[in-house]
Amino acid sequence: MLGVSFLEALAAAVPPGRIFRDADIMAAHARDQAAWAPAGRPVALVRPQNPEQVRAVVAACAEHRVPVVTRGAGTGLSGGANAVDGCVLLALDGMDRILEVDEAEQLAVVQPGVVNDHLRAAAAERGLWYPPDPASSPWSTIGGNAATNAGGVCCVKYGVTRDYVLGMQVVTGMGELVRVGRRTRKGVAGYDLAGLFVGSEGTLGVITEVTVRLLRLPEGPPKTVVGAFGSLVAAGRAVAATAAAGITPSALELVDRYCLRAVDDWKNMGLADLGNVLLLGRVDTGDEEAAALRACFDEAGATWSTRSTDAEEAEALFSARRLAYPALERLGPVLTEDVCVPRGLVPEMLARIEAHAKAHAVHIANIAHAGDGNLHPLIVVPEGDDEARGRAQAAFEAILDDAVALGGTVTGEHGVGLLKKRGMRAELGEDVLTLHRAIKAALDPAGIFNPGKII
Amino acid sequence: MLGVSFLEALAAAVPPGRIFRDADIMAAHARDQAAWAPAGRPVALVRPQNPEQVRAVVAACAEHRVPVVTRGAGTGLSGGANAVDGCVLLALDGMDRILEVDEAEQLAVVQPGVVNDHLRAAAAERGLWYPPDPASSPWSTIGGNAATNAGGVCCVKYGVTRDYVLGMQVVTGMGELVRVGRRTRKGVAGYDLAGLFVGSEGTLGVITEVTVRLLRLPEGPPKTVVGAFGSLVAAGRAVAATAAAGITPSALELVDRYCLRAVDDWKNMGLADLGNVLLLGRVDTGDEEAAALRACFDEAGATWSTRSTDAEEAEALFSARRLAYPALERLGPVLTEDVCVPRGLVPEMLARIEAHAKAHAVHIANIAHAGDGNLHPLIVVPEGDDEARGRAQAAFEAILDDAVALGGTVTGEHGVGLLKKRGMRAELGEDVLTLHRAIKAALDPAGIFNPGKII
């Protein structure tokens, strides 16, 4: 049990009204979107208003050895933001100010609770662009994106969150507020601590401010190229052909027949009539590259293809990708995979996923950032069927092992959280885990930051 | 003094003939190109042939608490590879095999001693490109480039070494050979240890293999745009105008009149007749962007400008940049700066550098990766003039402080090594240094890796 002294220390750290201990309110904030991951019981939810209050909360927790689980919008898919027993939930979504957008230096400084799409909109007003675009961009926060090194659709050409984070302000395990990284385009003064915090999922400290690099907003709308294929393997061939042809699309997404049907059943869009598998491509260079991408699709055996310059039509086609996950969730609990394999092995990995679906008697739908080799098999089971749930979990782990066997990784962009801990151990091996534990102990000596996550 | 037992352990770690204790041979390998940085006396030079031998050497050193100073080609400019007293110099330039160039995955796996230009050539044979291009690329090694997070001319558009390192094999402070990072395009399984080793200057472990991402080789030769300006400030205005116009050159280099005259005195090229300051730009997109870049130069007050499609002429103009450093070295010892400031503050920083030259009565020439805000003031003093040397060192430190005061960094790409230790402390502050020390102690518990460098 928590002593009164901790609650007093916590109360002293933030103004009145920022601490919530109501069971329902805490429960509503005790997990992210990884429905299959366990969540513990927090002791309090705290909503600080500024970095100094975050620092004071962390200092109180460090002194009393109380776990700190930081959360943004709670859109994670690995359980990284799930409460652990007795923790303080540190909700930063209220720290949502865009502090600066500097046109000349092409950078922005934001509080961690700024929503991804809000930053993109603020940048666009100045002709600038923040590329990382996770599917959660309408809701997820930059702090959470940085903590998980979020990816997205345009990564295939423009990279992931880590490629845009220049610097950060963080609260350390010593309870201090420090700045790591930089504002300049280049810099090698000391270790890349900002890069280390990116993707550390709240286990090394609390991010209280992020400085991101921005690009110029691309001119004109992208060209959309869509191909329909008879099989996953044929679509996989088209992806490989695209890479071999030296084409760099700004998106190359795969959606399979399970997803198409689920979207059709929900929205009656007739997507499944187009073919068994869709490849959705975007090109933000010239018409030539768009034509070359379509030619790759056709030569790989597309049963149908189109090239659209109409924004509305393009949006409708890409909605197949966007709606797939919610459409599948209507059918039952979804267990989301996030493996990434060498691009040339996408067809092989897709074939193995199909085999696992058969072997474990579960439905596995596939969406994928195909151009990156980042696959999102979605395992769907009937609501309330515990036996199917067990089979789904077995298939989930088998897919992770196959990704590792193919030279890939158990998580391309969602993070380790709770769901990928066994898979990550299998991928990294004991020696590399030892390095992780050493770094964790060095930066979080009290062991308070998101304990039990990642390692 | 070293016990016989250590030398026996060292002898057991590598085959006969790989250990050198001759004083002249050791002295020849005891420093990098930072002539002004101190170097200690090594106890042995070891030239391992493979990662396992490196591991065995490190294990012997860890057991006997003998410092390990790793070196590639020794082209560093901060003293990072300089010997410390009683160290083993671990020379990896002989481990120079390109293990793999994978066209489909667009990556290469190389031993640390592979020379940058050799990797570029091997990639080019497959239509691929390794962008990071430090001025030392004909000699410097990928291991050294990774250890220092080397930059170069094309960073302004294509990023630095960190942006291309996917994974590594390293020997840890526990004397183990481990793999960190990945081969896939994306991956977030655990902390970004590969990124942490990049730029750690040999203080956290020994890099025994590097996996780098490659791009497609750009089509056709780049367009070269050169402008001459009456003053550093006018050239600085042109740089700011380029950024404001949304132009992304693949190189934007500044060379001042001191450098132009030094090159002329050596090679009789007539460069100084073109103007006081040259801006050398490259564009690897269309003719439109080249025209826009030239327009920026002209509108900012260029006294002369040209746009060349002739490879030979372009090469001659860019040689002003390449030859500047050796030309200045002919005039006396050169102390090389490497500050990086926000791009908009380049004119201000150049003005402050001029003021410091005057105040300290030293010659300061300037070359700069102007598009990045990364300036290389070169302080030249007469050979053997100790008093001038003292003034140069005072100017050097004053310039570092000004870079920090302008929100910049003391090192954009050369690294901290020995020369920037005070500057880095001023830049990062005690709290952030504490984090550095904690990480160093965690990954190098015996304290054997390049002690006294960075921290």
C-alpha cells in the first residue's frame, strides 16, 4: 500500500485538480489500443500542465519508488502505455501547445501532447511538412510518436519519427529536466541521447518537449496508382519489381481480400470486386514515375490497374487501407502483428502467414506497408471464443518467430510494449538484452519508468 | 608497467605477426590528423584480421584494464583516435572486405576498414549509392565514419552517416561480439543501440561490421551553380535566400578569399580573381532548380555567377573546396573548427569569426557546408610560433562559445575527441554529461574504451 506521504508528495507536485483517483477515470486511462495486453491498477492519474510539474511528479515517484507510466493519446498497439499495478499514470495529452514553427530553420518545437495532425496542419500553414504519418495521426501525439518511433505510410520514402526528431527536453531518472539533441541541422557533440529516447517507450524518462525537423511541403497532389492482383504472391512480386526498377513511391500499401470484404460489408464500397489483393501506390515526383509504377504492377500480373489524378477517387481507393482495421474490429477482437522483413521476402512471409492461419485455424487478414517489408497481419477471432483466442496467440508468436528466421524484426513500428516481449528476446538474444538492461539501469536507477515494458 | 601476463594474453588473442611494439611503428599510428591534440604512448599496436580476434583482444584488455584506442585510417580531426598512455592501438584498416552488396534490399555489409570511396565504387557498380561523403572519403574508413557520425558535402540534402547505418556488429565492454540494429527498412525492437554507437568515437565498444542502407544512384551528372560574392555577409545572405526559396541543393559550399588565395598560390588557378567568397552549389534535380539557385545567388548580390553542365569545369570549381585545407596547411599548422549554427545565423557567426580573428591577431580562413550552417573556420599560424599558437587556441575556444551562444553546437561532424571536450561541456551542461557518464559506465564497466575522449 502507498503511504500517505507519497500522496502528499504527489499533491505538492501539481496544482489542485490535476490528480484523479476515481476508479472509473483511472480505468479509462489504464490501457492503450492493444486490447489483448494485460493492464494493471494505477494508484493515481496525474495531468501535469508543464514540464516543471512533470519533473516534480517524477521526483516524488522516484523518491517513493512508485512506477510512472506515461501516456499520450493511448493509441498504441503493443500495450506500452498500459498501467502496471500501483503506478502513477502520467497523462501528457493536455500539454498540447505548438511552441514554435520556424520557417527559416525548417523546424518545430512542440509539447508532447500535440496531436500529429495538428502539427502537420500548423506546418502546412507555413509551407512545411512533418512527414511521419501513422494511421493514428488524427489522434496520436508527438510525444507518443517519439516514444514509439512511429512509422506510417510515407516512411517508405521519407523515413520514420527518429529521422525527424532533432532534440528533446526530458525528465530523467534523476528527476531532472534536461535538453538532449539539438536545433541545428547537424551535430555530434556527445552521444545521441535524443535518438536513444526515441523508441524507448517511456522506459528511460519522460519526454516533455520535442524539436522536429520539417521538410518543404510537396508541390501539388500526389499521383495515385492502384493495382489489383489475384494473389498475395503476385502482389508481392509487384512490390519486388518496384524496388528493382528503382522506383521510390511515397506510399506502397497492400490490402488483402479479407480486409476488402470487411470494408465492403461495412461500407458497401465494392472494393472486393476489383480483385483479391490491392496495391495502393502514391508517387510525389513526376508523371513518368507514376507510369513506371503502373507498368510494374501490370508486368507483375495485375488483373486491373488505374492511375488517378482525381483527389476524391484516390481518397476513396486509399480508404480501403484506412478502414481495414476498424472494419475487421467489427468482426471480433483483433490481434495486430507488425513484423518487418527484407523487402524481397515479403511474398515468402505472406505465404508463411497464410500457412499459420490454416495451421492454427484462425482468420488472418493482411494490410502492409509493402514497400518497407512491414506487414500487419491482423488475427481476428470470434467474440468470446477463448479457445480461438489461444490459437490466435499461438499463431501470433509463430509469425514473430518466422519474421526473425527470415532476417526480419518482430516490430517494424508499433513497439515492443507487452505484446512483443518474448518475440524481442528471441530476436535480440541474451547478450543484446544485457546491454538494454545496463542502459535501463544507468538512466533509470530507481527503476520507475514503465517497468516491465520492453525488458 | 604492463605485466608479462597481459602481453601473453594479447599474443594469444591474435596470430603471430599481428602485434607491433616497435617505437617508430607505434608512433606512426599514435595520432589522427588533429595535429594540435596531445597523444600518449601506446604499449602495442595490434592489427586483427577478423571480429573474433578483435573480441579476444578486447577481452584481454578488459581483464587487465588496458585502454583500447581503435583507429581506422586516422583521418580524424579532433584527436579521437590519438593514443592514450599505456593503450593498445587497435588498427582495423586491414579488415577491409565488402561482405555484401544487396541490390534488392539496397544495403551493404562491410568490415570497418573498408574505405568510404571503395564502398561508393562497389555500390555504384550495382547502380546504388552510399551518400555520406566526408572530405576524407578517399582514405577514411566506414568504421571511422560510423564512430564519428561523419558528414560531408551532400549532407545538406541526404543526411549524415547515422542516417545510413542500419546495424552493426560490435565488441562490447563485456568482451562479447554482438549484433545491434537490423537489416530491414524499419525496426523498433528495443533501444536504438546501433544509433548510440554511431558517433560514440570508440568510447562504448569496437565496431567490427557495419550494415548500411544505400540509395539509387542519381541519374545523370549534377548541375553546378557557382556564385562569387564581395563579402562573407553577402554570401551568407545568398545561403539564407536559398533556404527561404525552398531550394534543396545537394551541395552548398562556401570558400572564402583566404582559401582561394592559398589555392591560387599553390596551384595558380586564378580562383581569387572570381571574387572574394565563392558559393559552390550542386543540384541533382531539374534545370529549373539550378536556375532558381543561380537566381538566389544573383539576387543576393553575386558579383559573378555561372551554371555549368560541363563535368570538368564543375570539378575545377569544386576543387577550390577540396584543395583549401591542404593549401592552408602549406602555410603553417592549421587548427580546424567545426561549429554548426542555425542556418539563418550563418552571416552572424561569420561576422563573429572575423571579429575573433582580429581580436586574437590570427588568420582565420573559412570553408563551410553553408547549407547546413556547418562552418569550418581554419586558424592558421606561422610554423614554430608558440605565442601565435596560444592566440589561436584562445580564438578557437571563443568561437566554440559563440556557436553555443547562437544556439549551435561545437561540432557539426568532426566529433569531440580531445579538442572539443571543454566546448562540449559548455554546450551540454552538467546534467547531460551525467547521463553520458552513466551510459559510458553501463556499456564500458572496465573503462577501457578510448578513455579521456568525449568525457
